[in-house]
Amino acid sequence: MKELLMNLKFVWKYSKKEKKYIYIYIFLNLFSIVFSVILPILSANVVIELTKNNYERIILIAALIFVINFIYNTTHYVARRCSLRVYRNTMSELEIDLGKNIMELENDCLEKNGSGVFIQRMTSDTNKLANVFNSIFGIATRIINYIGILIAIFIINKIVFVYIFLMLVLLYLIEKMRTTKYDEDDKVYRKSLEKVSGFISELIRGSRDIKMLNCEKDFLNELGNKIDDANYKSFKMEKTFRTSGLILWHLNDLFVLILIILLVLLIKNGVIISTIALVLYNYSNDIRGSVYLIGDLLSNIKSFNLSSDRISKIVNSDEFKKESFGSLHIDKVKGNFEFNDVTFGYNEKMILDKINFKIKANETIAFVGKSGSGKTTIFNLLCKMYEVNSGIITIDGIDIKELDRDSIRGNITIISQDPYIFNMSIKDNLKLVKSNVTDEEIEKACHLACLDDFINTLSDRYDSIIGEGGVNLSGGQKQRLAIARALIQNTEIILFDEATSALDNETQEKIQRAINNMKNKYTILIIAHRLSTIVNSDRILYLENGKIEAEGTHKKLIKINKKYRDLYETEISKK
């Protein structure tokens, strides 16, 4: 009960905007209890009057039954409308808040758990949580309705009450065992669904590479295995539930048979008259459904607690770690920053080992080194995508731990080797970083990024839809679009993470000119795949095994560092 109350409190914050409709829904359900008690009595009176050939009274009672049913059905309709509104808006609030919390998770947490965990909780669990939260009130009020009927039976005849009560307890215990087993199987089934969702997500996102590797059959076989496993768990769960349900139905039929025998004996011994027996029988028909309803309530409560637990773990618990930021806000940074004894690693693997360097505003700095030397990690730490293990990173002399999210990421743009392009038009992709950007600014940015020639070949030009992940663009076109996006964002610090690696020589030269035009206006950091693209940098930092081995201009490093010189000469010889 404590867990249920905690989870109801958790979901209430998403439903409280609709509390007026929740109260109306509860009131209307309670109001309908009166009709549930009255209708069996009226139905019995119709039978009695038929035996007396009192047709006028039958018509009067039938008219009264019609009016009561009309009010009852109208009440049920309004209650259902309120219920749907609460369900729809609660789920909407849940999905929005869960999406917000997922975006706040640490990167390694997202990578470790995989997309399936979050997709399933974002879709299935929010739906179940809102639906069950909504239905619990309806089930609870209907149970109150059944309690009212039980009281009426107790008043009419205590012998029948004791029999019905004992049978309900027996059926309830069987139903409880049935739903407990079902909910245990449901936990296992949901985990298998997460695996299916995650694999489907990978299948769709990696479809092009899968085709190029000619391994569609292997992937589809694996997908089939995961779906078969989920279906087997679902079948096993439903088979157990339905088999036990059949036994419960047979017991219910036996319950009716014994009740009829009991009523006949009571009539025969003059304890009750046939009219009362008919009323009691009608009441028993209504109340027999309470066993399944209580079972539904128990099952719904467990499903509610499970979904609530799975969602609240993302929202509230330490199991899914959130990014942490300070409270200090700066609208515009100058662009000075420093790494002071910064160490970073994970899974006992050291990536950066006590590195130190300073960068002044409007400098253009390049990072070079072999793959795995820590270049991209520096960018990720500067953007606070990961937390340092030790040491301090400062922007304009302020520890980034003290700065809020917007002060860091609102002043830094990173252009990665494989930027993510969204399934929308070129213009809308650019508007993501600046909603009020003008068409003139868009065209200027695309021109500087050497993308305008390509856009002009498209029938819809800037309104062309480019597919999920930029599937309709080449690698170079995606990178140029990302560069245009960065130019529109116009932050003080721009990071190029091998952003020109997929470009041909001609386009690379154009991009290089664009970067040169940005020099001395922005703090520019470049991770270079081709050393020829960073020879004009103010400084170059050569990294190896997580440490800065050498630092200086291109000419200086050629003279003092053999490894850098060898890298450069190897590249020149390939040309």
C-alpha cells in the first residue's frame, strides 16, 4: 500500500492540471451506485406484476427503468469523456517530462543502457501508467458500488450474504494468485520488448551499412530470434493467465448453481418469498463480476507500480545519472579556457592523464595525434558531455562546474565527423539553433559552408526534406550543413572534430577558406585528420597516450617533434 501511495503521488503531479475532471469522474461513478442498487429491485417488480397481470403498473415500472437507464448511460458517457481527457493529458505530460529527463542523462548512461530501454519506457510504460492511473479510480468506485450491493444483500437475508461473501473470498484468493503469476511474467516480457525495440532502432539507423555489408539475412534472423523470444514469453504469460481464468469461470458457474439451490431451499422453508429470491439472484449476478474487477484492480496496481518504478528510476533515482550543472549564468563568454591537471578515464582505461593547456579568446588551436590519443575527449569534456575524474576546466577563469547548461553549450558549437541531421527540411535543420534566423542569414551561412551550389540543384531548395540522419545527403554534404548550422548559431567557441575528413580536396579548400575567414573572430579548436588543413593554426597540440607530447606552430613542431614530422611527411608522400 505504501508503494502504491508513493506512486500515486508521483503520477499525481502529471495529472493535477486535470484534477477537476478527476473529481467529476469519481463523483459520477459514485452517483451511479444508486442505480445499481435500484435496478435489480425494479426488474424483480416487473416479474411480480406480470404474475398479477397488472399491465399498467408494468408500463410505469418499465418507464422508470428507461429513465434510470437513460440517466445512468448519460452519466457513464460524461464520466468516460472526463476519463479520456485525464488519460490523454496525463500521458502527454509524462512523455514530455520523461523526454526532458532522458535528455538530461549523462552520455555514458545513455550509451550503456541502449535506446531500447528508453524507447520502451517512453512509449509503452507512459501509456500503461496513464491508462492504469486513470482506470484505478473507475475500478475503485465500482468496488464501492459492489460494497453497496453487499450491504443490500445483508439487509435482505444474512444466510445468502454469508454464502456470497465466502464464495467471493475464495474466488478472490484464486484471482490474486492468478494475477501475481501474470505480473511476474509481465516483468520478464517487458525486458524482452526492450531488447526488440533497441534492436529495431539499430536496424533502422544502420540500414545503409547493413546493406553495404550484405548481412541483411543475419540481422533479420537475429531480429526474428528476439521477436520469437518476446512472443514466446507473451504466449506463456497469456496461456497461464487464460488457463487459470477458465478454472475461475467454472468455479463461478458452480457458485451460481449452489446459490440457486440455496434460494430454492429458503423459499421452500418459507424464509423468503420468490420476489426476494429474484432480487437476491439479480444482485448476485452483479456482484460476481467484482471478483474479476478486484483481480483487475490488483493486476492494474502491480502494473501501475511496475511502470511507475521504471519511469521514476529515470526521473528521480541515482540508477540513471543526470548531468550536473552549476547555477552561474553568462550570456556571452569571451572564449578563454584552460585545462588544469585534467584526468579522465572509464572502465579502468585512462584517456587523459593530467593534461594542462591554456587557450586565449579568438585563437585557432589544432589537436593532432593517433586515434585514441584523447583529442575528441577534450572536446567532450569542454562541452561537459562527460565529467572529469580530477582536475579543473575553466572558461573565462570560471570553473565549468559552476556554470549552468546554457552558459556552456549556448556558447560552444561542435561540428563532429558524423553530425546528426534531422528528418526535416534544410531550412528547419538550420532553424533549430536560431528560430528567428532570416532567409538572408541562412543563404549566407550555406554559401560560407560551400553548400549553396548543392542546394540550388534541389527542386525545393531550402525546403527540401533530407531524411532521418541526413540519409539523402553525402557525408561531405552533411558536414557542410553542420558547418552552416554552426555559423548561424554564432557562438564564441567553435569546435571542429575532424569535420572536413569526408570532403574532397576542392570542397575542403573552400571550407578551409571559410574557417580562415572566421579566424580572430571566434575561438576555434580543430581536430584534424589531414595535417595540411591546420598548418595555419596559431598553435598545434600533439597528443599521445592521453598526454600533450608537444606544442607549437606547424613550423616549430616540424623541427622539434619527430612523430609529428613523420605524420606530416607520410601525408605529403601520399599526395
